[in-house]
Amino acid sequence: MKIDRLIGILSILLQEEKTTAPELAERFEVSRRTINRDIEDLCKAGIPIKTAQGTGGGISIMDGYRMDRTILSSKDMQMILAGLRSLDSVSGSRYYSQLMEKIQTGSSEFISGRDSMLIDLSSWYKGSLAPKIEVIQSAIENRRIIRFKYYAPSGESNRRGEPYYLVFRWSSWYVWGWCLERRDYRLFKLNRMDCVVETDRGFLRRDVPMPDLSNEKIFPGGIKVKALFTPNMKWRLVEEFGPNCFTETDDGRLLFSADYTDMENLVTWLMTFGAKVEVLEPEEVRNIIRRNAEEILKIYGGL
């Protein structure tokens, strides 16, 4: 922990012109006395740190000092490259590939062994996602409003917004920004966006809050569902909801319980299991599935 803290302090001092012991103590959640001892240790290691008391004082590294070697370890470099490769998997350009080449060229002695982590953020929609991500990234950097068509369960609409963050969560990409039509912050799913355009109209950056990405916020529940699944569907339940979403009954079936947000999505999901699931509650879901089954039978001549 101490080594990590020393490297962290050194990294801050290399990036910032000046800091203070109280700021470092709060950042690393230790006492000021501990920070003072850390500064002494860094000085003993040959880092030319200077301190100044009183108003305008603080802790800083002497002007003109440069480290001969990177403070990043081989493992650090591997993690950085893994992150860059993950971004390159959805990028519409070669920016991240070129950035990786720069890092590898200047730090080859720190990169040893084979890659141990490969992250691919692309999806079946990579062809349509990459151009959207590129447009939104550009709009965020240039602080320009984007215009797009949005498809939601309530219908489609034309929207304009101030983009602030690209978000990857729940296996999908989103953009968090200020919606000019709704006059509020919104999280838009990229797969539901079409005709995304960066306009010429700029905007002044707001004091934007970070998006609440908790499951409770995005998926507030409200529909309590219970269903019995056949044992051979255990893999799907574990994959989609985790191993604690069901209990095994005496006859081997899996009793599934969860809170769902959207009735239409719930019914659609349940019907992908066909006869391998029996819904116990709510009764409304049972009735909808029954009506759907009757309509399907009519189409295929079963009734």
C-alpha cells in the first residue's frame, strides 16, 4: 500500500504544479503525518521535492526535473494497451491503433510476455455503432449539439442534445447529455439512435452531473415476476441474471424471481423460452402470453 501511495503522490507531483499535504492526505485517506513521512521518503530516493509554508505555499517538484524512466510497470502498460484495444474495437478510425504504436515504441522495454487480457466492445451492430460513436466523440470535443432520430417504446421522435459522456454499460453504448426537447438530462441508447449528425451550433458546457448508472436507477423494477423454468435453461438464467436469481424445486425445475421494468420486454423475453417456462405471476403476464400463443396458433393453422 505504501509503495502504491508513493507512486501515486509522485504521479500527482509530476502532473500538477503544486499541491498540499492536507489535499494529499484527503486523497489517499491517510493522516498528514503519514504524507509528511512519504515526502521525506521520496526525497531520500532522490526526487527533488521542495516545500513552502504559509499562503501560496505547498509541495512541488523542482523546476526542470524530469524522470529518466516511466513510473509505469510492465503490468501497468499491459492494462493501458488492453484498454486502448477495447476502444479500438468500436472506433471508426485508426486513432487508438496509432496511439498504441506510440506507447509500444517508447516503452518496449516495459512490455514483456504475451497479452493476457483481450477486450472486444464491438457487437453485431459494429457497422452502425462505430460511425455514431465517432460523430458523438467529435461533438463532445467540439462542444456542438447533435441532432438525431430516437426510437423509444413510446414512439419515435426527433431530438437535439448537448452530448457530455459516451457510456458503455449493460453490454450497450449510451450517450449522456442535455436533451433540448425535454429540457433535462437523458441517457440515450445508441442502438435506438438514427441519422446522428453533429450540427454547427455550439453550446456552453453545463455543470453536468455524472449519470446515475446504478441498476436501480435505470431498471427501477415494479413488475414482480415469478416463473418456473426447466432445468436445461439454467445456463440462460445464470448468464442473464446470475446464479442467485433462482432456487431449485423438488421436481428439479428452477423457480425464478425478479423485478422487471417493462411489460412488453418481459413478455418478449419469456416467450423466447417457448414451453420451457411457466409463468406463475403476475396473472396479467400469463394472460398476455396465452393470447399471444392463441394468435400464433391461428397464423400456423392450429385453431
